[in-house]
Amino acid sequence: MLTVETSLKEAMTSIEGSMGVALVDYTSGMALGTLGGGSELDLTVAAAGNTDVIRAKIRTMEMLGLEGDIEDMLITLGSQYHLIRLIKGRGGNGLFLYLVLDKGRANLAMARHQLRRIEAELEL
């Protein structure tokens, strides 16, 4: 099992092209931990903004009567991928992992696979 800090380090080191990662509580919009980012990528601002994205998608699914849970969400920008993975089970309700990748260096399929593995090993 991985702690929050270890999980964030694992995402930054094991996922090619990682630029920043955060564990976020989407009930409050607060980042519970961040790693990477920098002056051009404020992960606390991104955490709050992506909280709104998740809430909007959950509301839309409810209005449409769609069954099932959100596994992950992908936002593709010109030079980056923004991957949001909702955490399931073991007290993870209301949390998500947010990963920013350099589009030119990242393998999106492998990043999704690695983020799924990190989520499974995360100890909350």
C-alpha cells in the first residue's frame, strides 16, 4: 500500500511525461497533496477548477439517468494531457488523482494504466 506522498512520487517517477500530480477532494476543491507543477502549472488552482468539471459531469449523468461511475476523464490540450481519475473504495469517495502530462513525451494508454495501479495501491 502507498501513502499519499509515496503515491504522488510514484506517479511523477513512473509515468513518462509527468509534469504534475495532485490528490484532490472534490467535495471541497482542496488539494490534499501536490507534486510538480511549477510557475506555469499551479496545481492548487487546477485542483479547484477540475472539481467543477467533475461536479458538472456527475450532475449531467444524474439528469440523464446514466448508470455507473466515472472511471477517468481526459482533457486534451495542444501540448498537454490532463487526466482525472476518481478514487473508488477504501475511503476514497470524493477524491480524485489529477495528472498533467507532456503530450509529446507521454504514452496516454500507459499513463492511464499506471494511474489505475497507483489508485489501487493508495492507502487513505
